[in-house]
Amino acid sequence: MVGIVSYGAYIPWYRLVRQEFLRAWGGFAMPGERSVANYDEDSLTMAVEACIDCLADTDAGTVDGLIFATTTAPYSEKQGSAIMALALDLPRDARTADMTDSLRAGVAGMAWARDAIEAGSLSKVLVAASDCRLAGPSTMLEQILGDGAAAVLLGKDKLIATIEGSYSISDEFAGLWRASTDTFLRTWEDRMVLDEGYSKVLPEAIAGLMKKCGLTPKDFAKLVLDLPTDVRRHGRVATETGFQAAQLQDGTSLFLGVGATGVASGMMGLVAALEEAKSGDRILLACYGNGADAIVLRVTEGIARLGPRRGMKNHLASKKMLTNYEKYLKWRSLVAEAPSQGPGRGLISLSAMHRDSRILIGGYGKKCLRCGTPQFFQGGVGYPPIRVCIACQAKDQFEDYRFAGRKGVVFSFTQDNLIPAMDPPAAVAVVDFDGGGRAFLDLTDRDVDKMEVGMRVELTFRKLFFEQGIHNYFWKIRPIRC
């Protein structure tokens, strides 16, 4: 039997109260708040975070497949899952695939992964769903959307939930869409979108799945649905398909605290349901997007043995409010800024980036074979490699040493208000890692007033900058979340 081995989630640290949209544009503000990815985050970095949470007690070397589901991939022609595989330290021969262009890509990815495992071509597949969608400023859709990610690991052993069946239908109707040349989402008239799309197609898929598996609404403990643009339709679909209000996984709280997270929405709801599930519970997961995909899950006794993770609960509780809407516009490059007075970065060398990819993306340094001292790579792309041990001066006697995933303490730090920064002040710190090794790294997701020497920090995969069509990813540090 194929099923879920583990789960994980990620919600950005920053939230924006929807009243800020009213202050900026007037009109009407929806209640609650929405999550906002930091300026150095995108759908790929959030997916990496969710996968790290999912693999908290799993050896990444045992994972032989990775599916990255998103509608906001950082590249139109370059595989995001290949970058993720290196950041997560998956085996080089792990099969990677991006599933894009549909809001049901995450659940569809789970079904594809299940088929591959049942066929014997793969044994453990990581499915990550993440989105960071943009709506036009001053629109209601801008208030509705949120940023986030979720991940599940599928396999055959140590299952916390088995997959009992799946059902899929396709539908051409485009209520929400975005052309390759569009920056913002487009939408048709709300009632038409919901009446002919979400509220019509999703019940069809749910009914088809229950008929296929010989089940009725009474057989389920939870119904998990992705969030539509009108959260009221969430509950209406449950009622129309015969489910009771108590069976529906709470979507209102997710909408009020995070927003509609696109591809990630349904899987984030699934993670929230699994956090509360007990052995024997059946969960029906269904997501809409140019059709619908639905899956039946049966929770096993393994759920009680699953180790702690941040999941949905802890990420929801860990947050910092954005001070103003203008900062959000700046982070999304929606307002023009004066160019920096300093010198430019110069041309990007793809050759050097490729040569150092294990360092930059993989988070690897070196460890001295003579004295055991770890050394983190310092400098920049194209700098000479580490050849001499900083402690015993042994030459060329090193083995690879992965720093990613390790925590440490702040030895010293600085916060500079004079240097141009997307989130001033510009903050950097010298960090001593647990187990040895010292590094000088950028700080992110930090409270300026709470920084102190001795603070515990952790590495987080982020985007340094975007130039010449290249997203430059590297590891930063942040105060330990949750």
C-alpha cells in the first residue's frame, strides 16, 4: 500500500493586516490578515522550507523522487525541482519534475507519485506545493491571496496515512488565468467563475471519487478543500456534497490568517488535518483548477509515532506584522526606486556558479581530516576553494561537510542603516555553528530590536538577488522560528 510517510508546511514570517489595503486605496477591507513572503523568498525557497520540515526525521538520501508543484515558478525554462534537489541534498539520481500551470498541481502530483511508487519505478517521492501569486494593486484579489507551501513524502513503509483511491477530471473553463506575459492574475466575473468552476466541478469530482471507492460522506472524518476566491463557497461545496460542517477542515481560519495560497492551499489544509488526525480517520482531499483532483486517505497508527515538526500550527503562531503596505509593494518590485549610488555587481558567471553550486545551493563546506575542524565557504562565487585548514594548517586534507540544517549562535552582528537594503537596516552576523565552523552571513526574518549576541539562529535557503534572468540562491541565517 502506498501512502504518506511524513508531512511539512511553511508560512512566511511576515503578515499584512488587510486594513492596510483600505488605508492605501480606500474602498473595502476584508477581515484578518494575509501572509507575505519576504523580499528574499519565492515559491521555490518556500517549497524548500516545507520539504525541510517534512524531512525532519527522514534521511534525504533515501528519497528518489521530487515533484515541485506551483503556478509561480521562478523560471519559465529551467527546472525548479533540480535546484530544490541540490538544496535538500537529495541523491543525484533522484527523479525531478515540475508540475505547473494549474492550482490542482499539488494533488495531481500526489497521484502521479503514488502511481510511480506502485509501479515500482520509485520508492519515496517528495511532493512540494508552493505559490507566491501577484494580484493587481487595489484589487480585492490582492487581499485574498496569501503565500505559503506544504509538502508530503510518499512511500510504502512507516506510513501515517494510506491512499485508498483517487479520481480526476479535466475542465477547460478558465476563471482565473495568467498569460506568460502577465505580471498579475486575471479573473472573470466572480459569480460566473465560482458557479461554473469551483462550485460545479469540485462537487463532481468528490461525488465521482466516493462512487469509485464505494464510500459516503459518513465514512470521512475530514473533508479538505482548497480555498476559492470567495471563502463562503468553501462551506457550500461541503454541504452540497452531503458533508456536515464539523467534517470540513476549517478554511475560514486559514483565510483570515494566511489567505488563498494557490497550489499550496489544499495541501496546507491536509497538513492541518493530519496534525489533528487519529488512527482510522478517513480524509478526503479535493482541489480545483481546470478540473479537479480528489484523493481518499486513511490515517494509520503511525501518526502517533511521527516526530514533531513545525507544520501549520507552529508556523501560524510564529509571525511579525508588516508595518505598512508600501513595504509590500517595494518587496514585489511594484514601485520604482532610485538606483544605488554604489558600484554594480558586475556580470554573472554561470560557469563559476555551476562550479560552486554544491557550496552555494547545497550548503556544503569542508571538514579537516587531520583535526576535524569544519570550515564554511567564505568569499564569493569564483573565489579559490578552501585548501588550508584554519586550525592545524593541514593542506588539501578535507572532506565535504554539510552546514545546511545546522543551528548556531550569534558571535557578533551589525545592523547598518546607511547601506541600501530591501528591509533596512542591512543586517549581517558572524555565527558559530553547533559542531564547529564559523561563517559571516546575511540575517533575515529578524526583529531589529531583539537581536543580541548569543542568540540561537538557523540556516534558511533564500534568494540573494535577481539579475540577467538568473535567480541567485544562497543560505542566510535567521533567529530560530517556532
